[in-house]
Amino acid sequence: MSTTTDETTVVKDIQPLEEATVRFCGDSGDGMQLAGTQFSNTSALAGNDVATFPDFPAEIRAPRGTLAGVSGFQIHFASHDIFTPGETVDALVAMNPAALKTNLTDLRRNGVLIVNSNAFDKKALGQAGYEANPIDDDSLSGYQVFSVPMTSITRGAVEGLDLSVKEADRCRNFFAMGLVFWLYGRSMEPTLRFIEAKFSKLPAIAEANRRALKAGYSFGETTDAFRSSYKVEKAKLPPGTYRNMTGNQALAWGLISAAKLSEKKLFLGSYPITPASDILHELSKFKNYNVLTFQAEDEIAAVCAAIGAAYGGEMALTTTSGPGLALKGEAMGLAMMLELPLVIVDVQRGGPSTGLPTKTEQADLLQAMFGRNGESPLPIIAARSPADCFDVAIEAWRIATRFMTPIVILTDGYIANGSEPWRIPSMAELPKIEVTHPGPRDEDDPPFMAYERNEELARPWAIPGTPGLMHRVGGLEKQDGTGNVSYDPENHHHMVMTRAQKVANIAEAVPPQEVMGSESGKVLVVSWGGTYGSCRTAVNRLQAQGKSVSHAHVRYLNPFPRNLGELLSSFDKVLVPELNLGQLRLLLRDKYMVDAVGLNKVQGKPFTTTEIAEKIESMLT
């Protein structure tokens, strides 16, 4: 309850919270992604654990006011460890009727609903399918509704700066930011610094955004409508220096670190594709770290250029999403045949074909496993969260160089665009990636054997131009040892088996599968990729209730960890939640003959914790 100390000053309650989830939503041109990003960064700087979920249409500028054109950004922040961007929303900011219509069902009962009342005119209501204004009837009675004329207040705040109406209205997102900053006790300073840096060459725009931000904050502070605000204390994170990172950023930084750890230059051959393009954008900033980025004319040229870099002895990388992975398939088979280290990143999205470019899915696992002609096995590793992308990038390059093989990294749109605090390691903490190349040979030395293998079946990585190391490479079958072209049937069978065994040997070089909870019991939840957070949270919740459930999150998808089969057989039932129709479940049933049960969802959205918890409970009965 608020108290009045004199005629003008109102002291408002500050209610402590352990966690909160906020969502900004509006037209794709309303700056909701910027608002969410700034609120996320500010919360991370405040010491909270943070998880985010950006959600936006595929069109560059979808039709204004339409349901299909709504863009949103959800932020979950807490005083303890969190693994998901939140299930139900505690505070929803809706900039227009369409945003309200498409997002209201996710707002919890009695949650905070802030709407831009200026946007609820007859045309906008009709576009959203409302027959009457929901602000004026009883349809929102289950929520704490705050009808704020954001447009008119923002226009008043920027008056005198000689801005057009359109330019003034673009500042509304900063007003909304300021209001929510006040509501949750966030500092405006990080965003004020952002404005100064971002708009330094546009002083009038910078000043307008500053005014709008402060106007929103002041509105919350002074209006009688808001009787209380909220405070989420700092999380107890491990000591260190943290930075809020998206999955694509963390992956890019991990790849740069891997190149440094192996004393290699990093070459990226890429063709822009949503949602992987930000890896190209991020790496292009680091030329001073021996990073060379090549934007090719198509996916095939991009991967072939990367193969050339691998042949030349440098760290080679290509990035794409599902449709691009299909186009790269033949060249990936060539790289497998050449036995050269190459990192292939697939940021999965909704499919098939063009599908849902800005929505998340996990439907490329079987394509990564089998999407090439002939017997063409490749190792596959998957990131579980934005911060985990850094470690996965380093681990992938370590495997690729040790076993002389291309390797596929799978992330997805949810991980790539989402963010969380990431503890910045020192390079001294990260183990070196030992890479060796055969040295020059004299005329008296035995002939160089390009496909002579070590105990793990990896061939030597010979640098072109090294005296005495001339050898053949190409897509035709190789003679064992020499690498010369061979059509011998027995040799072909031997080489196919050898390449498959080399990939299988990776299982001995990766850690055994970990399990959260007991290593035997009634139900084991097996997850991979971006389903980690919701599975982990659901299992935590049920374990706290004394339920017999454990969780195994699989990072290494080909080959599987060497103890996975034994682990699966130690449980009565196995549940595999996936954002596809059961691809990992198919592989587990095939390899281990386990009667795994699937929980499958292909809606372009991640699982909620409740969806998984309810399925687990149904299997415990």
C-alpha cells in the first residue's frame, strides 16, 4: 500500500520478488527487440540471472497493426539460477490491439498489463479482430490494467526538437522501457549510455530518446495509477566477469577462441540465412584476431571455399540453417571423403523448405545424420543454451582436428537469438588444442602416405607446398594409405568401414553421459539442444516433490556417449521431448532397442515447463 507524506509526495511500496517475466510486444517497427535487449542487458548488469526469448515475424516490415506482424521480446530475470525465459508472463506491455490479442493468453491472472491507449482506435481494433475496445469493457477484468497514452506523452516529451510526427512516435519504445525500468527498479544509466553511443551522430534523435526514456520512468514514479513497484535481488552466480550474450554471439566468440587455442587463422565461408546470419555479422568485426569472413554468392560456394581453407591448413567454418544445410550436402560429403577438419554450423529453424524462418525447431537432426549420398557419417554436437554455444564451438574444433573430420554443430533459433549471462573465461583457463602437421621430407625418405592412420584412425593434415608431401585429394575413392584413386571393391569396403569406425572412435574421446538425479528409477527424461532448460526445470520441480525422475541431456549426438545405452536400460520408462516428430527418439530406439516415448511439438515455440512436467507425471502413474 502506498502512503502520502505531504500534498505532493507519494511513497510507493516496493514488493520483493524472487523472479519475474516481462514481455514487450507491438508492431515489428515499434522497437520491441531493442526494448527487450536493453531491459535484458540492464537486468544482467543488475546481477540477475537472465534468460530471453525474442519472437518476431519473418517479414522485414510486416503490415502494421496486423496479428501476423506482431513482434515480441520476453525476459525472465531472477535472484537464483534459471534455465528458461519464463512460462507465464508477469508484466505485458502491448503497444497496440494486435499485440494484446496475440499475447494476452500468456499473461498470468492478475498480472500487470500496460497498454498504449492511443493505439486503440477503431481501425486498429478492427485489424486485430476486436468488435469493442477491450480497455473499456470487462474482458480484461482479471488483470491489473494500466491504460497509458504513450504516444501523446512521448510526443509531448520530445516537443521542441523539430522532429516529424513519425520520428517522435519512434521514441515510444523508450517511453515503455522507462516505465518498466521504474516498475522493476532498473537503472536507466546503461540505456542512456547506449543512446549516447548509438545516436552520437544524430543529436536530436538521441535527445528525443533520452527524454522519452526519462518520461516513462517519471510517469511510473509520479502517477497515482501505479501503487507499487517490484525488486528482484541479485542472483548468487559463480564469481567472475559476466556479459549478456546471445547464442550466435557466444558461438562466434567460441570459434575465435578455438582458432586462437589451435594457433590457426579462422576462415568463415557463409551465405546469409536466418537465423544464422548474426554469426557472420559478429565474426566480421574481428579481422584483428585473424578472422577472415567471406560472404559467398550461394551456400555451395560458401562451403566449398571453407573446404579450401581446411585444405590450406587453417580453421575452416561454414554457417547456415536447414535449407542451406540441404544445399551443402554434396560438399559436406566431399569434405568427409577428403578427411579434412571443417566446422559446419546449422542454426535450425521451422521447416520444411522456407518454412518459419524466424521460429525455432529441432527438425534437422536426421538431415545432419543422413543427408548425404553414400555412407557418409559425420560427428554431431548440439548446444543446450546461449552460453553453452561458446564451449560447444571449442569442443567441435577439438574433435574435428583430433579425428580429421568435418563436424556438425546444431543450435536453433531459440538458442541463437536468446541470451543469458555468460562468465568470460581467461584464455589460460582453456586447454590448448594441439594440432600437428607433418614436416618436410627428404628425397631419401619413404614416400608420403596421405591416408596412413594413427591409432584413432585419423590421417595426417599435410599443408600444401610442404616439400615431399605431394598427394592426391578428391571425391573419388582412395586407396588405403596412399590416397591414390582406387576402384577395387575390397578396398572400397575397407575404406567405408574405416571412415565409419573413425567417427565411432570419438565416443572414447568424449565424457560419459551425465545424469541429473539417480542413475536408475522410474522415468528418465532425455533431451538435446534447446529443450534443456524446460526439461531441467520440470525435472527439478518434480524431484523436489520426491518423484522418481532423472534427466540426461545429450550433447554428443553422433556418436552417442559410450555409457548412454546402459543408462537408458536402468529406467522403467524413457521420455524424449523434442521440437520435431521424434528424431532423437528414432535414433535411440534403433541403436539401443529402448521403448522411448516421445513428447513432440512443432509450433515454432519452445516447450513450457508445465507441458513436460505433466507428461512426466502421466508416466509416473
